[in-house]
Amino acid sequence: MSGLRRALIALGALALLAGIGSVALILTSDHTTPRGLAAALILTAGWSFAGTGLYAWDRRPGNNIGPLMTAIGFTFFFQGLSSSNNDVVFAIGIIGSSLPYAILVHLLVTFPAGHFESRFQRVVVGAAYLTTTVLQLGWALFIDPTKQSDCGNCPENPILIPGHEGIANAINAVQVLTASFGIASTVAIVYLRWRRSTPAQRRVLTPVVLTGGVAFTILLAQLVLSEAGAPQAVEDGTYIAAIVVFACLPFAFLLGLLRSRIGRAEEITTALSAENEQLNVELQAKVEELRASRARIVEAGYAERRRVERNLHDGAQQRLMALTMNLRLARDKLGDDPAATGELLDEAMDELAAATAELRELARGIHPVLLSERGLRAALGGLAERSPVPVELLATPAERLPAPIEMAAYFVVAEALTNVARYAEAGVATVRVERRNGAVEVEIRDDGIGGAKIDAGTGLRGLEDRVGALEGHFSVRSRAGEGTIVEASIPCE
Amino acid sequence: MSTSVLIVDDHPSFRAGARRMLEASGYSVIGEAADGEAALEAVRDLTPDLVLLDVQLPGIDGFEVAARLQAAGGAPTIVLTSSRDRADFGEALAESPARGFIAKGELSGATLAELAG
């Protein structure tokens, strides 16, 4: 068992004893009437506040609501002390009897969070404590209970400074004023909090607002009636009604507090499901993007095969066809026209050389052997050398990188330089490939006409997909008249 | 009188080679065309006896050219050719109004004469 729980059990036992003691004092009182009813009500109010307060304290140890409710329960028993026939106990009871109302103000103002939200709230609660402690003590110093109409059999006031009833009345007037201020402010604070709360928060506040509202209305009525000099029976009636409602109040707090756990759980669930929804939307978008990218990569593969087939058909194959015809013709002419035969054979050799060159170029487009055998630096050197537009290699990595990264970087540079040669009308292009900050950064810059767009054709989009497949970023900056900058950043630890 | 021929192919190297080969075999090459539209025009203008027609052309392809010539009436003899195999075209060759098909690798005056007469 935790230390806190042991302390709470001890407090519970103490509340039990305090209640029994209060009842004993009330039942043996010479000046409290009607004794049975007063005892029952004080016991109900004191025990219900202390009991529910201790329960709340145990369930929500970090929240001040439990301790405040417990304190209200204990201070309620001061009213039992004021029933004592012993003058000292009676005096202590009189001094402390209004303290529970100040704690109640504190409780209502800070419910359900258990802490202050504004300076005004502190002022209201501070005024309530001032009224029920300092002012109450001041009043007790000058009040002579034996001279009060409703306290005929009351004991003597042991701390009485006699002959200053005017001061007592003045202090009492201030108390009535500050109490009215405190009650009105508390009602306003609780009402405003209830108005601006969410439905889940209202479920927490509603029981307290209803019961507290009724309790404070009765308290205010009691205050007004007692000041207005209403008949004793009416005053007693409101007093009993206040205690009945006060006895219900702690259960309203407890209900609210327990609902706040449920409410909080609901809020967390709502927040989680909203977050979940957001994640789902993002995930769906990512999946769509990946699906589109995958489709483009597959299509790019087919397009590449079509391109290779087309290149073979239009290039090397045609040259080989012409070569075949030339050789056939040369064979036919071999006997009767050696000069024409030699000419045909020369042409055939030229066609063969051209076909070989085209096949070599095509093979390089499918897979750059220089790249896989000697790395990015050598392969980029080859690209720069073959480019019709002068290319300056500003930086290339000396070390070998993972093959997929080398391939991606190479094709970014190759495609970008092809575009420079075809469309940019550039005088020069620069290439920079560097490994830094856990990535390979690729940049191709030209001084051409600009205006390139990723969406315009399949080439740049294909590069974007190729780089994206390696979790990299690809971008093209190409304002008209300001050249083009193609950039790729590929993660590489 | 020698057979007049129109060569239709988008590759100049093939047209040149074919012209030399057919002329060496006694044909009279009266024109060349690089695509389908030009071929239809050339047939109208030159009225050749025989059209050596590549299948894969930019724009309308050889099959379409053959079909249009046939539809126009009074069509010349059409022989389709390609650097691809006969098998690459499946049923399309049989359905075409062309007289026949010669793979480019097998083209000679003799194979053409055998097919077109």
C-alpha cells in the first residue's frame, strides 16, 4: 500500500471521529436547535465531503480537487464545535464555522483542473479566505454571543473585547459585502466556464454547476434573509436547505471528476482518431504517389525497350541490311566488274563501321560499362567528352558509391546534358556531383534559354521517379532566359 | 520493256541499296518515297508497275498504303518488305492485298521476280 493511501485512510478515520465528536457536541448542546436535524445534516455534509474528497484524492493524486473537498468536510465539523457548551471549543467553532464556504469557493473556482486560470480567480478565492479567517476572527473578538437573539444559551465568548459591538457590526457588514462579491463572482466564473466548454467538458461541469448553483442561491438567500431580519423559522429553513444541498454537492463534484476521466479518455480517443485519420490521408496520398510512380517506372521500362528496338531497327539493322545488299551485289559483280565490286566492298565496310558504332552507343545507353567498371568520375568524364555542348566537370566523387546511386546520378547527368544539347541553346554546362551531409548531391547547370519543366516530357519525370525510388529529391529550376539548374539529392550514408 | 518500280522506305541507305540492286537486275526504278503519304502521291503521279513497300513507315504504315492503293483501283503490284521477319506480322500479311512479302535480308532481283513475275 502506498504512503498516500495510508495517509488517506488515517484521514478517513479522523473524519469519522470528528463527525462522531461533532454529533456528540450537537446532541449535548444547550444552544443548538433543532439538535437532531442539525447533527444529521452536519454529519451528512461533513462526511460526504470528506469521504468523496478522500476518494477523489486517491483516484487523482495530482489534482487539488480531492484535498479541497476533504478540507471542506473537516471544516464543516467546526460547526459542530460551535455547538459545544465549553466556551473555548465554542469560540474555536465560531471562528472556523464559515471556513468551509471559502474552501468551497476555492473548489468551485478551480474545478475541475484544480488550479487557478487567472488573477481574478485568485482575488476571489483570496477574498473568501480573508473573510472567513481574518475578518471572522476580528468579528469574534467583538461579538458577545450571549446578547444575540438566536444564541440565548450560548457560552461566554472567552476572547471577547467587550463594549465594541459597533466594530463587530462593521466587520460583519464588510463580511457580507465580500461574501456577496465572492458568491456572485464564483457563480459568474463557473457559468462562463460552463458556457465556453466543449460538450465533453460540460458533462464534467454540469452536475457541479447545477448543485453548486442551487447551493449558492440558498446561501445568498440565507445571507439576505438573515440581514433583512426574516423570521427565525424561515432562516432555519434556508439553513437546513443549504446543508441538504451541501451534502449533495460533493457527490456532484465526484461525479464531475469521474466524468472528467471518461471525458479526458474520450478527448484523447477523439484526438487519436483525428490524428489517425490525418495519417491515413497522408498514407493514402503517399500510396497514390507510389502507385503513380511505379506505373511510370514500368511504363518508362517499356518505353526504353521500344526506344532500344527502334534504335536497333532504324540504326544498326538498316545498315546491316544495306551491307547485305551491297555484299550480294558485290558477289554478283565479282567476275565481270572488279572495280565496282571494290567500291561496293568499301561501302560495305563503311556501313559495318557505322553499324558497330551505333551498336556501341546503344549499348552504352542501356548500361554504361564505363560506370560499372570504373565509377562515376570516369563515366561522367565520358559523358562530358561526348557532349556537343562544352561541359565543365566542377566536382566528381573519387570513391565508388553504391551501384544504384551511381546509376541514378549518372543518368541524371546524362539526361540533363542530352536536354542541354537538344533544347537549351546553351554555350556551356557545368556538372557537380558531390557527396556531403549523408547524400550525393548532383547539379547540372547551363547558361541556355531556360523554360524546362518536369511535367513537359518523360525525360525529367523519369529522372524524378528514378531519384524518388532511392528516397531522394529531384528538382528543376528553369526560368525563361536564365538557364536551367537540374538538382538531385540522393541519400547515401 | 523493263518493270518500273517505286521504292518506299524511310531509310535512305536502304533505298539506295535496293535501287542499285534492282537496277542491276534489270528493273527500272522510277521513283522513291520516304513515307506512306508520299508513296500514294508517287503512285498516282508515276504509275509504277511494282511498288516495293516497307511495312514500318512514319505516319501511315505499309499495310494501310497497300489497302488504300487497292481501294483506289488499278493498283500496281505491291510487294511488302521489312527488316523484320514474316512471323513478326502474323495474319496481317495474308490479309493484305499485297502480292507478297520479302524480308530485306533476302531481297534481290531474283526473289522479287519470283514473287512479282
